[in-house]
Amino acid sequence: MPNRRRFITNLAGLAAAGSLPAAFAQSVAGENTLARIKRTKVLRIGGVRGQAPYYNKDLVSGEWGGFMVDFARSLAASLNVKLEVQETTWGNSVLDLQTRKIDVFFGMNPTPVRREAVGFSEPLFNNAFTIVAKKGFAPKTWAELNNPGVKIGVDIGSSHDQMISRVCPNATIVRLEKADDATLALQTGRVDVQVLVWLLALNVLKKNPSLGTMIVPMPLEATSTNIAVPKEDDKAWLETVNKWIEQERAAGKIKTTVLQNLQKLSGVRPEDVPPQIPL
């Protein structure tokens, strides 16, 4: 028994010294995410390069921007800690949370599969689904798209794919590897429409206005944009994040932060956002 105690004590010492992997160190020391943030005075988030207006890394200065980074700065300020951005990808962000490489990831949709792996906050905001339709094609409802004669482009496995598969099962759905590939398919006439959440649709059309027209089909379909955190029994960190969201929403800062970044990074003006889009 004394040897076992000495072994555990030694492990705890290694964890405190930073000589163990982050996930193992936490399990040894029993330190939850919020406690680690308060101890180190650092909030670590994941950032995805080239994903304006969500995330944007300046190629010259290396400075991170985008509304998700601005949200993170606000959260860090509320905790009186430094913000540290770790570069990741949408696909790797779940693993980064599981291995405690990052403390939080802004902008993840809480699918059932993801809920098994990480924790999720209350919705940060709702992201309505839209279509970018080829010129001369202007469906007003999802029902008008739900037939085999309509070709719909989506990035495979995305929230766009999941939604359109549920709402328009009779349509001809063309699943491509990336959203950029679906945009190219629309541009070349391979598909009639591309499904995108409104933020991305406006961004795409600002870059290429000749691509088509953004339409918000009715009834409104939307997905929530949430904040993902490491999954742990102690809910202190999740409760802290939820409290911050509540305060930001009450102060009207969620909408302001999104719209300011849209204009700064994509040139999309507030008046370009369709009035039926909730935020």
C-alpha cells in the first residue's frame, strides 16, 4: 500500500510539472477544465485557418480574427485570463477537446454522435439554412425542391447534408467532399442549388455575385451553433460558458459581433441579411 501511495504521489508530481500528456495529467491530478484555466491563466481555443467570417488568420501578422475568435476574447476577458489559439480543423476539433489540447471550440453543431464525445453549451445562435440557386430558378419552399428533377449540391456528412436528406429525400442530392466543391458544381451547372447556412451563402455570393441568388426557403430550417467543451463529470466549466452566453445575449453582443465580422472580413453589410433570418 505505501508503494502504491508513493506511485500515485509521483504521478501527481509529474502532472504538476507538465511531464505527462494533458489528458493523463488531468486524470491523475483530478483537475477539471475550469480549475486548469484559473491556475494557468490561459484559455486555449481551437482556430480553423481560412474560414472567414468564423475564423481568419492573417497570413502576414499571424493574428487571428473572425467572430468566433472575438467571442473567445470576450470569454477570456470575463475570466481575466489570456487567450491562446491552437490551430485545428473542423474534423480534428473533437479529438483536440478529448485530449485536452484545447479547452473550448466555438461553432460546433451538437449532433448525437458528437454529444457522445464532448460536452455542448446552450446555443450561441441559430444558423438558418438557405440555398444559393442558379439564375432563373427561384423556389420559395423546400417542398419545391423535393423532387428527382432538382439537383442539390452539399458537402457530404455536413449539417447541410443531414438537413436536406431529411427535408428533401426525393431530390437528387449530389454529395461532394467539400463545400467549395459543391459551389463549383453550381457554377458549372452540375447542380441547380447549393445548400448552405446563411452566413456561408452570403460569403460565397459576395466573392462571386454571378453564381446565383440566395433564397431562404420556407418553412424556416435552422441548426444551432454551439460551443463544445471537454466532456467531464464536473460541470463547472460548462456552467461558466453557459452563463457567459446568457450575459452576451442579454447585452445584444452576439448579433453585433457576427454582423461586424461579416462586414469587416466578407464585405457583407447588415442590410444584406434577409429579414427572415433569426440570429
